[in-house]
Amino acid sequence: MLFRSVSQSRYGPVDTDKIKNVDLFFYDGPDGYQHIYRAITKYKDCLADQSIIVIDDANWTDTTDAAKAAVKKLGLTVLYEKRILNSIESEKDWWNGVHVMVVAKTK
């Protein structure tokens, strides 16, 4: 699992060369197309041959559009995809939905 902001955080830069075989990538960081797109593309070499990518705030189309565009650019094969949405923001439910993709690296 990898939980880390894409930007240079107060903890310093992330050395992606030391992170391998991530099979669950969960993004709940700054919203917006570029943030999500950069997150997925930055950590591409860290992903396992098959990985689950979960993106928070899937109710917003920019979120899912960015995730799909990054996966496509990286040449990953989508084995499964599901958006779990909700109609209202609630702490008793997924706040703004989640987007789940199971992806595989092309060999």
C-alpha cells in the first residue's frame, strides 16, 4: 500500500526507486484533474503487475477522467472498474464516492 502526497510534502520528496510491487494504490489528496493524473503517473513504476487503484471523490467527473487518462497513457489494462457514488455528502457514507480500478501492466 502507498499513502503519500504527490507533492513535496513537509516530509520531503518520495524516493520511488525504493517502492515496489504496490498492489493497492489509494488516492485521497488534493482534488483536481492534474493532481490525480500526476499521482498515478508518478507512481507507475511502483505498481505491481496487477494493482487496485482507488481514487476518492469519484462524484466529481474530473476525478475519474484524470484516473482513466493516466491509466490509458501508461498503457495499463483495466481488468475491472467501478464507480461507487452517493447522492449527498455524508460522513455516514462515502463522502463523495470512490472510483476503483483493477489494472494490469502490459507485458
